[in-house]
Amino acid sequence: MNIKLIYGLDNIPSRKLDLVVVIDVFRSSSVICNCIKNNAAKINLFSSKLDILQIPKEKNFLFCGEENCSKINFFDKGNSPLEYLSDLSGKYVYYISGFGSKALLKSNSDNIFLIGLINLKYASYIFNKYFSDRNIYLIIGGNKDVICMDDFICAGVFISSLNFKKLDELSLNALNLVIQYKSILVDLLYESPAAKYLISCGFKKDVEYCILKELNLLPFKINNEIVKFNEFKFS
């Protein structure tokens, strides 16, 4: 397993990659995991709210996403995982987020997964069991010279759980960070800029949920949709 870590939408390669893992701790991973867990009929990804608003609305459609910590006008739900705890059977989720949905759509691979802290342990199990011989590209948030710290920490924890053979420099930095600060990683997550911003917007419970909740499922992208990775069909 060879691992390369990439940050920011602008740095995602256009060429086809072997296997991609998009990491979005706050909060796409938790929202989409909850949609899968609670039986959403379909989860469609978008990179523009205008594309969603052009869809003829039906009663079983849910338009979902936020801008600046507020639900987008004319949308049904925002980007809080706590909004997706009830049964979603028969619901079609049309979802956009600041980073997660866009990174999933921009990535070019036949194997694209989404993880966060919420499903990291299960993802580690799947990757060690089935993908030990693959070239894995981890994609986290960031822009220009600024890396999204919560995603970077999550990447480091994920890497530490994998049976890797080779790491690039940024992956090694993430691994060394979590080794050095293992005892205070949760504190570092709460102190990350993204967590502080969400808390300032009144989403402290979201931050706690994204850090502490665990689910045994792995979102997998097929075309512009997200489905649940089925280990038994794969094996």
C-alpha cells in the first residue's frame, strides 16, 4: 500500500488515479454516513447549488447543503449530521458541501471513498483487508498553503492504522503528528479552525458528534452518486 496525501481542490490531479479517499471530518462524512445508515433511497452529489435548484422538486426529494453555516435558501436541510438521524426511506438526497461533495466529484478514479473520524476504524479494516496492494491518494481540505487541520489529523490517524509500504512526505508528516501528539489529538481537533468556527456558529454538538461517533459503513462513489460499500459483494 503506497500512500500520497493531497490537500485542496486545486491540487486534485486530473489524471485517473488508482484509489482515492476523500477525508472530510466536518461534516460531509458524518452527513453522508447518516444518510446511508438511515436508508436514503439515493444520494446525489453536486458542486453547485444552482444545479440542485434547477431540479424539478418532488415531495420525496431533499435538497441539502449550507453556506456560511446557514441552510441554503429553498433547501430542506443544511449540513449538520444531526439533521439526518431520522429514517430517510424513500428520500432522494441532493447534496452539496463546501469541500466534500466537490472533492468527490472532481476526483478521477474508479474507486473513490469518503471517510471521516466517524467511520475511520471500519475504513481501516476494509483497506487493510482488500486494498493492501494499491496506490492510495488521500484528499483533504485546504487552500493555497493552508491545510485543513482536522482532516490532516484524521489522515494521520488513518495512515497509522494501515499496513502501508511507502508514504510521501506529507503523509509522513501527518503520521508523525499523530504519533507525537497522540495523547491530545481530541483536544487538537476541538482547537482546529474548522471546529472553532462551527462552535462559534452554534454547532458544538456537531463537532462532538463528528469526533466521537462511530459507524461501521463506508461511502463509495459511483458516477455522481454515493452508495454503501458492500464488503460481501466485493469479496
